[in-house]
Amino acid sequence: MRRATPMRWTERRPPRRAARLALPVVLCMALAALPAAAQVATGGAPISANDWLKTGKPPLPPATAWRPGDAIPPDAQILRAPEMPPAQALPATGLPPAVGVTRLAEGNPDGKGAIPAQSARLPRDLWGPAPAGEIAQAIAQAQPRLSAGRWLLQRMLTAQLDPPAGTAQGDEGRLFLARVDRLIALGRLDDAESLLHAAGWKDRARFQRRFDIALLRDEAEEVCHAIAETPGLAPDLAARIYCLARAGDWSAAALTLHGAQAGGLLEPQTAALLERFLDDGSADLSADLPPPVQISPLEFRLFEAIGQPLATGDLDPGFAWSDLTGNAGWKARIEAAERLSRAGAIDPALLAATYLEQAPAASGGVWDRAAAFQRLDAALAAGDSAAVSAALPETTALFARAGLAMPLARLVGPQLDGLALAPSAAETAAHLRLLTGLPGVDRDALPPEDRALIALAAGEPAEFPEDSPGAAYAAALTATPQEAPPREGRGLALLSAIADVDAGLDGDTARASAGLRRMVELGQPADARMAAVELLLGEHMGLRR
């Protein structure tokens, strides 16, 4: 929440004492005038609140004294809806009968997902007999470096799969939360939010994740409204205080903060942030708070609100979403879009739109990439093969050095077909299209190693020099799948294989080949081929980082 000038507690007091004293006087004067007005309206007889005042009959028993089993009080009978006739006595209207709604049990959230297992190309029993805790730990440690591995992990985290058979009693839901946490840490907020909606987030632990996502997006209205309606949903007192303040109830927020501080219920850093957020006169504003060692999304927003915004470059990718808003400068938005695109967390179209916002006013770094992309985009839009031939190799080199070759390939690769490009540009176009799984522009005009890459990506026999990484990877991809699944389940074995394949980026061809073979055996040949192409193009295009 951003406030230009935070109000102090002393500025949020109730109306002045004189105004509070005047109200009872006015009410007494109005009540004193009621009998006279009533006499005029009824010709001299005062209006009675109840008939027994005129008749002298004893009052009816109050409806509030009713208990189950007692007769329905007369006052309550007046408010009762008329009884409906039995269903068989209703006239035939052709309308369907009324439908009753019963809320079904949500079940184990570990089995929830945003996409069907078939669409994710994964078996429903992926996790097999492995314990949920072991799987959750493996997911928390998964950090794929290749785009193929990141896409495979994303499908594993969001697919609707059977809960692991080794889940201990009381451990249900642990795997689900681990999946959401990993998606948030990787910056894939859209996927994490879809997963939460699939399982429902009106649960305190799941609501905590929903709350964090909303803060990272700077869209806290919905979650704060949910906390206002159901205070028990609040992840902690800090969230409750923050939402009370956002709703304008500063007094309640201050009272809750003081109580939490007195009870030692807040972390010192959070308490100091909330104190400054609610009352900037309560702290020495001449000294900034020390930089945090660890930061939560709520603390990140509080630092921003008190005038100490934190740079997102050293934080998890999820924090980069805060720089995508219109409140950040163009350079900050480009850097955030590049970081999230590099992690595969956003659609590259958002990166392209950010590059095209305006003309770069400087050079170097992000400005060079923005200018190069604008030139290439204009050449592609005009269908100018000569201009594309001039711009494509330079732009690809700039993006590859920044780890952005894959987003660039997804943006321009499909547009490179049918263009008469110069030899160097044609080879670059073939590489970009290979990264996105598209066939080469003109296989015959390419060097032998590129033709072998195209064959490898298509699942065809590929001829690489003997004892080369290409030959080792091609042999691994032709492995015969084993019949029996691994004892620990396919899921853990697949996570291990992703890490093994990444070792190829460090020059460990043997381990990478074993990982590729394992991926094929586990039923993921397309991902294995994509990973092999990335590894072989890595040195040539500068993809190793």
C-alpha cells in the first residue's frame, strides 16, 4: 500500500468531545417532542407501542426466550413464511424441482492440480509409493537450469496427479503446499494461483500462499476483504494489522499492534515495520531500518510503504513482479521482465511489449537489447529479409549473452520461416527454431553439425563426430525404456534425472547422458531431446551461464 503522507494515530481520533456531547441533547429534544406530535396525528390519543398498553392485557412472551421444543412464539409466527403444500399437491408447471446443494469434502489437496495428467504427459501415479515428505523436500531443492527441465518441473508441479501412496497419516496436504511454494519461489505466480484455485484457498495454510501472491502482485484488496469477512483466515497478526490499516481502521490496527507487541507475538523486524507504517511519529525517521536478511512479501510491501523500497535483484524471482507495474521506471520494468522471462515465469510477449514501449535514451545493457529487438521486430513486421539478415545475428548474440536466447527464440522463431536469409542469419534462425522445437529453415544449406542437430531434435538418426557430446547424447536418447518403474516412484527419479542433465552445462557429459537416458526411460523423450539440443547449442550460442 502506498500513502503519500501516512496519518498519525493522533489524526485519526473520533469527533471532538463537543460534537459527541451535542448528539444526546439533540436526541433528547427530539424524543421530548414525540408525544405531542403523536397526539396531533391521532386526534389527541397517544400512539401505543403495543396493543397491551391500551387494553391492559399482559404482554406476549418474548420471542428471544424460545428454546427448541417450545411452542413458536406469536411474534415469531407473524414472520414465518406460509407453509407450502406437499410436493405431490403442487400443480404441474413443467419446471424442474428445486435442487438442494451439499458441499462435498475437498479431500486430500495433494491430488489437486490445474491441468489434467494426460495434458501434462505424465502418469497419474507419478509419485508412486514415495513418502510425501521426501517428495516435498526434493521439490524444494529442484532448481532446473535448462528450459526443458523448467518446463518439465512446471508440469509436474501443476498436474492433477494421485497423492503419493507413502503419505503418512496427518501429512496430507504437505506435498500440495510444497508445490505451491516452489512455484512462487520460481516466480510462476500464475501457475501457483491456478493451483490454489483448483484446491480452494479458504484454508489458513493455503490462504497464506494466496496472501503472499497478492502482495507480490500488489493486489491485496481481495485477500484483505476475505480477512475482514473471516478474521480466522489471517495467516498471522501482522497480516491482520496490515489489512485493518488498508481498510482505514487505523485505531483497530494500532490496538492490535500494541497487543501483539506486548505479547511478543511479532518478529522484531515485522513489528518495527508495522510501527512505522501505522505511525511515522513513533520512530526516529532520520535512521533507516537495517536491510533485512530474509524478507516476506508483507515485509517487502511494508519497506516500500515507509519509503525504504528494496531492490528485487537479490530476491527470489517472484519479487520481480512488483517491478512490472506502472509505478516502476522503464528500465526497472525491462529488467524485471528479462529476469522473469529468463526463469520461464512469464509469457515472452510481455517482454516484447516492454521492449517496445519507447525509444531507448541510452546505450549499454538493457538499452542495447531493447534497441536491437526494436530493429529486428520492425524488420520482421516489414518482411524485409535483408534487414532481418542484418539484425538477427547481432540481436541473438546480445540476448544469448544475457541468458535470453530461449525467450527470443519463442518470440521470433515462428516468424523466420519463408525468409531468404543470408547464410549466417539462416544458421542463427535454424538455432532459434530448434530451441522452440520447430524444424530448421533450410536443412540442406546448413553445416553438417546443424543438420545433425535438426535430426536429433526430430527423433531421427543423427550423425555426430565419434566421442563427441553429440554422439553421447544421441546414444542416450535411443535407450530402450525399462519395463518396471523405479522403486521410489517415477516422480523422484525424474527430478533426479533433471539435475543430472543440467550437469552437461558444466561439461559433465557422462552424467548428462545418464540423465537423458533416464528421462527417456521414464516416458519423457520429447523433453530429453529438447534438453540435448539446448546442451549442444549452449557453447555455440553462449547459453551456458
